[in-house]
Amino acid sequence: MKRSELYNRVWTTPMSHLAKELGISDVGLAKACRRNAIPTPVRGYWAKLRAGHKMPKPALPHPDRDVEVDLSVTPEDVRVQREAEREKHANWVEQHAAPAAVPPLSLPESLDGAHPLVRATAKFCERIPLLEKKWARRRPGDWSSRKEEDRPPHADHGRYHLFQDGCLNIRAPLENMDWVLRFHASVIAGLEASGFKIGRRKPEDAGRHGTGKAAAVVATLKTESFELEFSEGYRRVPLTKEEIAKRTKETGYAPYSQTETIPSGKYTFRVTGTEHRARDEWQGTAEKLQARLNEIVRRVIELAALQPLFRTEREQAAAVAQREAERREAERRITEARTEQVKRAFAMAEEHERAVRLEDFLRFLDTHSADLQEPYAERLTVWLTVVREELAKKPPLDGLLLEVLTVPSWQKWPPSWWPGNAVE
């Protein structure tokens, strides 16, 4: 579909209806429009239009670039497979998820009664300004002598990474920390009401094989555990002329970059299980995440029920892959063994030709001995007798045949090339 045609259809048919006509999701259609700089109606556009309001329609940018739009339509068989998988997961959750009556969640007014990790993080945040002042006055060598709890947290792009011992795994600026901690208090309260236990896992020694685990905030339900992580993004903003002049005056040279990075006000809350597929994340502003508190807790409960299924499916897939690898290896050995038999057949044919030539040559020497003088005629007769006796003891062709028709002591008959050894 041409870019101009998609633009016209987007402004004549609601996105949800058009997506169904095209066989893709609303999100897929919206992404296709963004990729190709096609403006789309704002929320409430069609309702206001039906109510008689005159709504503006932005023009298509760069109409001369009327390229083909890739809608990435999902093949029917893939769509059916995904639908079946979603139905399977829904049935599994219904059968295996522990019943949990989670009350409607909302952000608490304060952190009184919050989880110890939340309160410990709040106390650490109160200490950060003082820690930074002390750290700025540190003397050479203090870096190694200071304890971890006496150091300010790592900061980047205006955000602190609060993951000290006893704290939550949070990356956010201090000015937004009150909301962030109250958000965590609500989520953790909902998880605990559902039977989860919340704690901080200490880092485990990786050992020589690198199998250790890093520190993490973990929510555990029976034997299933999930890591909790929260971060605020950042964005670049251009510096004003006044800010550039001020920094140039302070440092004596113009700043390398004429932009700075600041917290974006958009957050990501991520839940990661021990299985790769048992993970999910929620992104958005504070208002959007706050409105999805109950959804987050319900989803973690679902993942706790699904994780054993994911583990079983992964192990089954690994077993199938192992059998397939063994089958391919067996096929390779059979092909290699049969190819080797052809090579040995040529070698035996060459050996047979050599033996025939040798017999002809020995017979020639028998007749030639009559022309020799003594004692050479007698000596040649004896030599011919020795050669024929040795050939009779161990014929070269028989040795090659024996190699083909037997197997080494560490193998059993029949060999790989034998008919009937086909891989199932």
C-alpha cells in the first residue's frame, strides 16, 4: 500500500476498524504510520466528528515521498498458533494460579507500615545530600577506606542508582523518589497479599564457571521467584545561549556538547522470572503506572503460575533439540561411513590390480631364470618361492577385506554403513 493511500484510509476509517481490515493489530498499524511519518487522528477524534464538531486534518508531510508501506501482516498460520498459545496459557493460569483476593490498590499517603526495603530506601535517600557533601570533601585514599553505606550512590543523567545493601533496585532522581517509593509500597503490598515474599538477594560467588547471581530484589511465591527493577528514563534538551555562556565562563572553554540529559518523567517497572519467557514490563508516566497497579500485581501472579509451564516447555524443546542434534550426528556418521566404503572399494580394486600385475611379473621371472647363470638362477628360484610364500600367508587384498568386514573391538556389529541402521 502506498503511503498516500494509507494516509487517506487512516483519516476515513477508525484505526481499530482499519487494522482488522488489514489483518494487523492496532499497535502494528500505529507503528507503521509513525515509521512513515503519517499523521493519525487523536483520541476522541471520531466521537467529536460524530457530534458535529469540525476537526482539523493535518496534511501529509513530504507527499512527494509516496513509498510503499510495509504493514508486516502476520501470516495466518502464525496468528492461529499465537492464538492457540494464548488460549493454552489462559487455561493453565485458570487451573494453576493460586486464588488471591487482592483488594483494589492505590498509592498510600505515607510510607508508614511499608515493607522494610521501602523504608530502608527512603532513609538512605534522606542521607544522600549529606553523603555527597562529605564525598566532595574526601581526601586522597578515602575511596578505598570508605564503606559502601558511606558513599553516595552512582548518578547518571540526573538519576541515582539506589541499589545499596538493604535498598530497592531503583534508578530515579531524588525529586521523584517520594512517588516512586509509594508506588513500590503499593505493588509490594499487593504481592504480599497474594502470598509473595519480598526480599533482597545477596550476590552469589560466580566461581570458576561464572554461574553466580547478581544482587536483586526478589519476589518469591513458593518455588518461583522474580526480580523487580524500576528505572526512570532520560532525554536530551538543548542548552540555551545563556547556559552555554555560563559554562564557558566557569570552565574556560565551550562545553563539548550543547545538550544535556535530564530525567524524562517516564518510568519502566520490570519483572523478570528465572525463565526467559516469564518476564514483563510496564512503561509510562507516573499517572499511567499508578493506574495499572492492579494489572501489574495480577500479571505477576499469572507469571508465577506460568513459569513452571515455561520451564517444562523449555526443557521439552531442549530435549527435542538434543534428539535432533543426535539424529543429525547419526546421519552424518552413516553418510561418512558409506562414503568411506567407496574409498575402500577403490583401494581394494587398486590392490587387486597390483596383485595381478605381481603374479604376471613373477611368472615372467620364472621363465627368465632359465637365462641366468649359476648361482643366480638358483637364487632367483629361491627368492620367488619366498615371495610367493609370504603373499600366501598374508594376501594384501584379504587384509583390506578384513578391515571392511569387521569392526574395531570397541564397537559392535553391524557397522554404521550396514543397511537397516537408518536414523529414525
